[in-house]
Amino acid sequence: MASRKAAVAHYTLAGTWALMLVPTLLWWSESVLWVAAMSLYANFVGHLSAAKASRAEEEAEAQHTESRDT
């Protein structure tokens, strides 16, 4: 169930960022602060995604090991 909540959160945030595209192009296109904030957000989300993928890989390996042992 946690993965379903995570997926909903990711889709909600993706929609939010898509909606921010218009104001970004119209009003904030020359704002260094806005570009910095987007870059920090991208780095943060990238590291969270990598951590989640790492945990999923570890769980898959553990399940594979368990299935071989039984």
C-alpha cells in the first residue's frame, strides 16, 4: 500500500511541476533564485529515487536468495 501512496504523491508532484511551467516561462525565466530552487529540487528527487531503487534491488536479491535456499 505504501508504494501506491508513493505513486500518487509522485504523480501529484509531477502535475504540480507541469503547472509551474507556464509561470516559469512567462515571469520567472530570468530568475536565478527560481533556477537554483528547481536544480536543488531535481537533485533531491534524483537522490531519493536512487535510494528507493537501491532498496528495491536489495529486496529483490534477498527474495532471490530465499527462493534458492528453499
